[in-house]
Amino acid sequence: MHPAAWLVWAVAAGGIAMLTTNPFYLLPLASMAAFVHAACRVPGPGARSFRIFALFGVFALITRTALVAVTPYAIGFDSVVLAAAEGLRLAVLLIVFGTFNSVSDPFKLLKLAPRRWHEPALVVALALSIAPRTIDAVEKVRGAQKMRGIEVLRWRSLPALAVPVLSTGMENALTLAASMDARGHGSGPRTRYRPDVWDRKSIAATLVCVVAVALFTAALVRGEAGLLVSIPAEWPPVDPLLLLACVALALPGLLSPTRT
Amino acid sequence: MTDAIVFSEVSFAYGPDAPEVLRRTSLSIPEGAFVLVTGATGAGKSTFLRCINGLVPHFSGGVWSGEVAVAGSSTIEHAPRGLAAQVAYVSQDPDASFVLDRVEDELAYAMENLAVPPHAMRRRVEETLDLLALAPLRDRSVRSLSGGERQRVAIASALTAGARILVLDEPTSQLDPQGAEDVLAALKRLVDDLAFTVIVAEHRLERVTAFADLAVGAFSSGRFEIGDVAGIVEQLGGGPPVTRLGRRLGWTPLPLTVREARARVGRVNGVTGSREVEIARHFGSPVVAMTGVSARYARDEVLHDVTLTIDERVTALIGRNGAGKTTLLRCLAGLHDPASGRIAMASSGASPRTGTDVAFSPQDPGDILYAETVAAEVAATLDARGASTEELDKWLDAAGLESKRDIHPRDLSAGERSLLAIVAIAATAARILALDEPTRGLDPESKDRLCELLDTMAREGHAIVVATHDVELVAEMADHVVMLAAGEVVAQGPPRAILSGSPVFSPQMARISDGRWLTLDEATTALGSS
């Protein structure tokens, strides 16, 4: 798929998650994101970090709910349900972001940025690549320290994890910056090597994403019931068309699975 | 011949209080030369290379005076990016220098920055893929490649930029002997046929001396000199095994290549005799057995049905890049689960426990070093296994770091840092110690120290397994050699049997003696007594 099509997919999935707290939309959305990750992931640090983002999502859901459940000001069952619905939304956002990380290469997106925006786009691409790289480094250091009997996940041995991860991270960042400069980055006008082409699959996936977001936006504008979980808590109604829109976001997974 | 690079009165220190790495260095490198930069670790070879495209001082800061002119442009007036069309630079650490993910995109990156027209880019990418035998890897992610493949990709992505001056910092450190030879020969062809200027820093001189036209010596206290290779190596001491042999036997001129040494050996000895010096090798009892072990990454089978017993001695794993050496070590260390087969300790029959039965030393010392001092680093390991700190001195002494116990690991030379990391892992006192390419970036002195340490440990009953491309190291210290190819054990036995007949893996001493000698000591004894 074209890298921009992935960006559209992520914005659409994330955007829909922002518009609703209805679990009947959010849960299919999360499943579709997980499916897309499974089908289209590019082996590498990005794909490995998906699991971490998913765990963070579950963690967010639990803490968000638990915090409201134990607070002394709780207004009972309803507010716990509301908190859980919002927690679920947060979890879905994290899963979508994790999927985006695992299927797309931020540096390919960078190539698409107009020349004038190259510098800021580069900053964004580097920032996007930090999370997966750090997760990778943590795994590596953990394995290495385990060799000498240091279990880094214990509080006391935190420096054994933090110092190598941060210092090599810092060194690597400097090496990368030097390497980019030495290879002429920012020296003037650029050309593009074999630009990505918009094939039919990418166009189809993008159109579906746009339609899905449009349906949700229209529902919001109409003030359709069931987008948000309301009080008193009860199972929210489901609009089959919107449900279909969520499911349709699985399309990239069906159209262009990673060749193995 | 015009000069490609001119250093005029260059002095540089990383800070106002730091020692000068270059001191009033004036030298010029002619166009169309293959130049070797050599000297001990920490003598400033990398700094020297980074001066050539302006990374020093633009990216390092520090105190600078003097001027470097590259193809007529001053590195002070032009930032590295402004010189990218003239100078291509390959850093010591290819992994951290990759910008893009796909091999082909990485190769094109510099050309995109330099606005090379698309059709020219495509052609140059294809040519470079062929030149460095990377075509089958073009669609792969650089992060999925083996160490040697990554190194070739890093070199290729420097070549595509079209610069006629190539600066490479230890470009063959992770390549097998044949791979290194191919890369250096490709560079030599660029020099001979197209008048490129190639500047290479390298520790394993035995690989480069045959290719180099000139050498820059990094002497201590910031002195750099250019001259013919023989002269510089003679002044610096050390050198490849043939040169050291010549020095021991008082030959003049000193031989630099196997060819020169062969001629000399023939003259000394008439026809090389059948004099064979067997060195005493020790053999211990079995420690761990691998039975029918296969391993895969994703869907690729990397190890196939490996059956191997590892004894109390130094076992060397050799084989070309991607043969499965690292995977074998990772399986042994419990870092990678074999797809089938079993690995069992001879004593208990159970699989080796990570950190107690087996310890694996990482390639990059940065993965484990975290303490404030050298001593604290080793003490952390002893502490974790509940050993008394009395052992501390023993380990520091073994690594030759006794005198540096209170300094910060960051302030050690690269060679010393590697030794410290190895000792910090060895201090687990695990029965099996696995090392992956431990001599990467080690100068000869640190290398000797490492050999001693491993030899002592083997005599104390440890099983040492070393995966390496450094055949000279294997010849010096291995008791047993296992050769892997495409994930299978193709040969194993004593070093003489495995190494001396091999066209690729034989050490220099075997080459000059038709396989009669392996080590410098053997050759010295044999030649000295005639």
C-alpha cells in the first residue's frame, strides 16, 4: 500500500475512535486494527512494538475504570461505565497507533512531504521511530544483563537497564545525525528515487476510509443516538451502517497482506 | 598527481582540557591512492577520518586550528552536507547510520539528497547492488540482515553518492575473510580503474596491506604521518603476522604480504622442509551437547540438524557471514529457542540455564556497561550471583584493567571497553562462555590480553565458544575448530586440520608454509633454528 494510504487509514480509524465511545463500534474497530497488524506488519522493531502498545491500551482501560471505581466521589455504577467506555476509546487509539507503527515506515512518509516541509517532516519521522527503537533496545539490554544475573525489571537494578538504553540511544542518535549530514541531507533540492505509486488497492482502501469517516461525521452532525455511551447506563443502540464502516477498515488487511 | 586531501597544521582536541588528538598535523593524500590508516586503538584514527569530511569539528565541537582541504574545498567553510558530493563516509557502526529501512531505499538516500536525476539513480543503485553482491537483498529491511550484510549495505550506500573520495572506518570488521577480500578488491578496482581515493582504517592489517598504496600512521600524542606502508608499519611496530615474523627474525625489508614472506621463507629454508612444530593443546571433558538442533528465524531455517559436543577448551566457530554462527551461540545461551533438537549439560542432562550455566557476551559493550567505575561494573556481576568481592581483583587483573579500576568505563579505549564487557560477563563463572566476534575493534595488545584470559578460563574448566571471522585469532588460541556452512556443521577438528588446507580460512603462517605452521611461535621456532 502507498504510505499515504496508511496515514489516511490511521487517521480514519483514530478519528472514528475519537467520535464514539460505543463499545459496539470500538470493539470491532480494535479487532480490525489487530487484524490489519497481523496481515500487513512489516517485520522489524515497529511490528514488535505493537504488542507493547496493545498492552498499554489494556492498562489504560483498566486504570481509567479502576480510578473511577475506587474514588470516594463516585456517583455509582453509571460513572464507572462511562469511565470504562472512555478507557476503551483510549485503548483503541493506542492499538490503532500500534498498528500504524507496525505496518508503515515513517521514513517512507517522509519522502512524500513537500520539499519545504522536509525538515519538520523529518523531525516527525524520527520521533515516530523512537518508540519502536527504544522498545528494541530495552529487549536487547534486558537479554544481555540477564546473562550476568541482573534482572533489570527490578527496581533496584533499574540503572542496569536505563543507563545502557539511554546512553546508546543518545550515541545512536548522534551517529544517525552525522550519517545523514555526511550523506548530504539538507544540502539543497532533492529528487525522489522510485516514488511510491497509488495503485488501485491503495485508492480503494483510501476511499473506504474516507467514506467510513464521513458516515460517522454525518451521524454526529445528525445527532444520532448511540455514538456516545449515555447515562443512565444501558446497552447503546447500534447503527448497522456505522458498524459496517468500522468493519470495512479491515480492507487493507485483505487487499495487501505482507508477502511472506 | 594532484592532492585529494590536504591537512595543513591541523590541531584538534575534543575539549579545552582534553588531550590533543591531532597535533599540528600537515600531510597530503594524493588523488587515486588506496590509503590505510593504522595505529593503536584510541590513537585517533576515527577522528582523523572524520576530519576529512568535516564531521570533526562540525559534529564534535572541540578546539580546532588549521585547515583541511578536500578536493579544493575547506571543511571549515563547508559543512559535511556540503561535501557529500565529494566525500562519502562510512562509520564504524553501520546499524546506527541507516536512515531508511529498505536496502534499496537506503542506497538511494544520498543521491536523493544530492538531487541526482531519477534515471541516473536507478542505474547507479543497480550497479552498486551488483558490485557488492547485494541484489538478492534489495527488498529486505536493513534491520533483518546479518552483521556482515549490513556492513556491505553501509558501504554500498556510500558508493552510490558518486563521491570520488571514500572514507571507511573499519569497513570489514564484521565480514568473513572472503567477504572482506571481495569488498577491498572492489574498492581497489575503483582506485585503479577510476582514480578514486580510498581511505580505510583497519585493525586487521593482514587483510589490507596487500591492497594499500600508502599508509597514514597514527602515532601517540597526536602525530600523524603518511608514507609507504612498509615504512609506517615498521615505525609503528605490530603489523600483520608475516611482518611480525620478519621483525622477530630480523628480516629487511620487512615483508607486508604473504607473497613477500613466502619468497623470503623459500630463501631462508631452501625448499620448505617438513619441520613441524606441534604445540601442546589441552583437552577437557564434555560440558554440553547439542543433538539435532535446528533453528529458524521467521520461516528461514538458520541451523539444520546440528549435533555438536562442546568440551572444556576453546572452541572456535568459523564460516561465512550468515552461516548460522551467531544463531548457534544464541541457542546455546538460551536467547533463541531451537525449533527442534535438544541442548543438554553433560553433568545434569538438563538444558543450560542462562546466566548460571551459560553466559553470552554481547557484541556491543554498550548493551551492558552501566556502572560508574570499572571495578563497580565487575562487582555488579559478582554481586548478582552472590559471590564474594574478593574475586574482583582476579577478574580485573585477568583483563589487565587493574590500574584503571576507578575510572569511568566511558573513558576507556574501545578495546578496553570490549574487554571490560567480556570480563563482566565472564565473572558469572558460568561453565560455558559464548563470545560473538570478540575481537571486533580490538588492537593487537587487547587481543593478546583476551587470548590469555580465555586460555586461563579454559584451563580452569570452562567451555569457551567463540564465533569469529578472525582466522589469526583462531590459529593462536582455538583448541577445536567447528566450521559451519548454511546452518550445518561441515567440518570439525583441531585447528591444523581445519585451517591449514582451507584457501579462505588459513592464517598467514599456514599460507607461507604450505600449512606446516599455524602460529607465529611455530614459524619463529622453525625458521629460527634453521
